[in-house]
Amino acid sequence: MKFSENLFGMFQRMHSVDDYEGSGLGLALVKKMIESLGGKVWITGEVGKGACTYFTLNQEDILK
């Protein structure tokens, strides 16, 4: 979890390309979109158990 903020950086990957496909842009784009709507996004997890991604949005901003 000490590296969780790195997950939201552009082209940041915690695994090699051989382990998982992708460019490392997905979570960076999610964070940018959520924060542009005034929300917050974060990740929690445990080694060997998995991780969850959460976000919040203001109710007034949901239907923009």
C-alpha cells in the first residue's frame, strides 16, 4: 500500500508486461475524470488478498 499513489501515475505499472497487459494509463485516466468532477479516488488492498478501488462524487455532479 505504500506505493498505492504510484498506481495513479501515467504509465505506472507495478507488474511487468508479461504479467498483465496494458499501458499503465487506466487508473491515471480514472483519477483525472473523477477529480475533474470534484470527487476522490483511492485504493486499498492486502498482499495475497487483492485490492479494491473506491471513488466518491458529489451528488450534484453525478448527472453533469
